Amino acid sequence: MPVTSDSTTVTITDAKNPNTSVKILNYGATVLSWKVDGKEQLWLSEASKLDGSKAVRGGIPLVFPRFGPAKGNHPDTDKLPQHGFARNSHWEFLGQVDEATAQFGLGPENLDADLKAAWDHDFSLIYTVKLAGPDALQVSLDVVNPGTAPFDFNVLLHTYYRVPEVTDVSVQGFNDLAFVDKVGAGGEKKQGQSPITINEEVDRIYKDTPKTATIESKGKTLFTVTASESLKDTVVWNPWTEKARGMSDFEPKDGFHQMICVENGYVAQFNKLPAGEKWNCALDIKAHI
Ligand code: TA6
């Protein structure tokens, strides 16, 4: 049975290779693990909470309906916690679409009362996770507005890619795109340069990014990442020493050497979804093991 579930997780196993699988925690509909022929492709903190007490530190957390902390400039979402509520809510496993695909749903009925009060809109999220091949993972999200008024939202797939050593990594495909630098005081627009490398804390928002990027190490491609047109922007993040030390759920403390977040989303501004309409995004990741 390639799709199996228990009370807290769903696992999709490749029908042709039992060592290839993806595991999703119902809490946050968070992809916790993606193994290709037994080799883990995602980074997950050893101190990550998996009991629903806190958003998962690692894997692919989902960010909706706001990205980042409240800034006091968006009353409709400013009462929400950082990165919204999708990653820290109990999603419903809707079942398998086929032997390689599972679906999860979230609506107002799934939200804690405080979160529902903080963002009182009718909405429906349908998240689909697919083992799209022996070395491919596809995730896609439908955002539906069944209500009678529009709402503004951000979406981000906060993917923690596992890498051998982040200082050997280069992210190709962004050309020399400018970025907003969130490190320090944050918010300064800076000129980028290609490839993106990591030798310190990096926390950048790249707007209107090309739809395909590669994550390489020592000239070898580790991942090819292809985003739908609707995922306009990309965040690149590595907490480095101090920020890793400051996160209680980030372990081991030097684990930032084995991860890089390349996060496809719609975050540079809010997206308005009219009443009765649906928005979709998809991300395809190929692992080159
Ligand atoms: O996506 C990058 C970022 O917004 C960083 O600024 C950092 O805050 C990271 O997300 C992790 O946020 P979290 O709320 O999961 O600690």
C-alpha cells in the first residue's frame, strides 16, 4: 500500500522502491522527510516539535496567509503570528488521489479560535503532495475564496534542503537579481550576484525570480527546483551561527552547515483573491543523487 497513514502522519512510498518515500505530518501538512533511495533530501532539526505544540523546524513548512512578522502595515493579517497559521494548524488528511499522491485540507473549522478570530475569512486550502518520480517530489496548493469578499494573502513553501556543507553550495538561476536584505536592520535593497553563496547569515527576498533554480555543491547539482509562474518570488535563508543558537528548536547548533532554505512563494507583496475565485501554485523538486 504506497499511501499509509496513522493518527499523525501520512507516508507515500514508491511502488517500485521501498527506499523512496515522503512523510507528511498532519500538523501543518508539513513534509517532514523525503528519501530518495534511502537518502534524506530535506533537513529537519533534531529538536523539532512534532507534537503540534509548535511549527516544525525543517522539512517544508507552509506559510499562509502572511509571510514574516506583523509589521503594523496590514491590519487584516497583523494579528496573526509570524508566517501565519497554515504551518501550525491541524490539517485534515483528505485521502490518496492515487498510489503516489496524498491530499490535505484546511478551513476555518480547523483553526484554533484565536487564529480564526485573528483572520476571520472563509477560505479553503487543498495541499497535494506527490512522489512524482523516482527522484522527484511535487507539492501544490489551491487557495480558494468561497466567501463574499476578497482577501489578501501571502504563500510560501519554506523548504529546508539538506546539503553536505552549505559553504560549498551555490544557488544558480537568479542571475544578478536585486534582493531585499532582511539581515540586521533589514529591508535594504541590494544588488545580487550570481551564484548565491552562503558564508554568513543570509535572509533575502528576491522578487519576480526565474522559475527554475539549481542548488549545487562543488560543481555537482544537488537539486533542480521548478516553480509555477504563480510563485513569483523566492526567499533564501540560512540562520548561521547566532540565529541558530537563538532558536531553541534548532539542533544541532551547527546544523546550519547542512541546510539551505530556498523558499518559493508569493511574498514580496500581498495577493488579492476575489470572492469565489481560486489560486494555485506548484513546486517540482528533482533530487540528483
Ligand atoms: O524565510 C526566512 C524567514 O522569514 C527568516 O527571517 C526566519 O525568521 C525564518 O523565516 C524562520 O522563521 P521561523 O518563524 O520559522 O523561526
